[in-house]
Amino acid sequence: MEATNLTPAPIWRRAAAMLYDSLLILALLFLAGFLNLFVQVMIFGAEQLKAMTEQGYNLGGGFFFAVQVIIIYGFFGFFWTRSGQTLGMRAWRIKVVNNENSLITPRQSVIRFLMAIPALSLAGTGLLWAFIDRKRRSWQDMASSSRVILLEKPAKKCK
């Protein structure tokens, strides 16, 4: 799929891709949670761990929170810098590109990721900003000098 006309991606497609990707990320976080539980059972033993949780011990903590943030960024950063598309973006035919219409850099991906946190946390205001911006950019687009474009439908192959 090639981006020839560089049309800004509609907000509904961005939101649909986010929903799709959030399900994939949720699966990764569940996997990390099970791995965390397994490691703690190996360290403390099942009975001791049960007693600790009954006393209010937190199985997560700061380290596990940091691991979760790294997993989430890793997902987005990997796809954005390698192909410009997460799996959800691929399904909805949208792509993130820089101002020169090529893949974003790792630095841009970090800025984009960090800016997406307040952009989405504030009731999606940062994403909805694209309705106001004449170039249809969200806060994370503007902060990272990137944009999300709509890709053309692939040509159907004749048999």
C-alpha cells in the first residue's frame, strides 16, 4: 500500500486502530502479569505469596509498572519506526509518517508516545484536536512533527 495522495486519516479510523491495538496490548500486559506472578511464586512460594497478598502486599509495584510502560512503548515504538503502522493501523489502512513523508525516528516515537498520554487521558481532547487543526493533526502529531495519513486501498489482483 502506497501513500500517494497523503490524505489525513479520519479520526474514526485512528480511534478504531487504537481500539484494535489496545486489545493486543492488553494481551501483552496479561502475559507480563502472569510472568510476574510466576516469578514471585518461584521466589516466595505459593503459600507465602498468598499470605502476603492477604496482608495487602502489592504484586506489582514500581518495577512492574515500569515494565508495563516499556511493553506499551515497545509495541508502538517498534511498529512506528519499522513500518509506520501498528497492527491496528494496518487493519484500518493508516500510517504515521514524518514531515518528509518517511518513517518517524525513535526520538519522534518517544515524543509521540509521551504526548499521547495526556492527549488521550484528557477525554481524548488531544485526538479530537484534529477536528480543529486545519492539517487534521492531533497533539501527538504536532509534538512529534509527524502525521497520520490514509493509505489507498490495494489494487485487487485478477485471477
